[in-house]
Amino acid sequence: MPQGERHEFYRKEDDILQKILINHDIPDEILKGQKILLSGEDALARTADFWDESRHDSLAERELKIYHMVDTIKTLPAFKTYVDLITLFFTGYKDIGLIELGPYYTLYSYNPIEEPLPGGLTYQ
């Protein structure tokens, strides 16, 4: 970056609340224990049209562009490769469908008694 050139970032955060109850008794099970985020099982399977209709405040044009950019980046082969490499580095496993190979440092081992030993995980 040339001297004197600046880049600025800003963050926008909105809290929009609906159906607020005031002076209402809160059950004890809500107030104790861990904070749990509940969502519908089909929330990730919903279409963009569903969310456009259900959202009580529309997204600004800039926010729509950001969502589009993030979705586009997730589909790039280079990005997927970086994510795979970082995941492999931190977890030690490579997911290849029904099995996970790893941990990479014990993927292949050999000793005179047991002969070659492949490593991996399966969830079926």
C-alpha cells in the first residue's frame, strides 16, 4: 500500500425485535444452563425466495452484493482447495465421501510385526 493511502472498513449491526413480551414470567429452564440456539431442521434447506418473504426487514443492496460475493467465493476451486488444506492441517483428516483419511501423520505406518497399516475413519 503506497504511503498515505488508507483503507477503511465499517461494520453495521442491527437488532430488530418482534413480538416482545413485557412483564411476563420467564420459566426457570430458560434462565439456567447453557445458551442454546435453536433453529428449524429445514432452515438451511430453505430457498432465497422464502427468506425474502419471511424477513421482516429487507436487505440493502450492499448487503445483497456481499451475500452474492460470499456465495461466489465458496464455489471457487482455489477457495475450496485452501479450505481443504487448512482443515487437513488443523484436524489431520481429509474427508473423501464415506471415509476420512487420517490423521495424515499416521496414514501409513509400517513395522516388521504388523506389516503395513493404513489409517482412516468411517461413519457407517
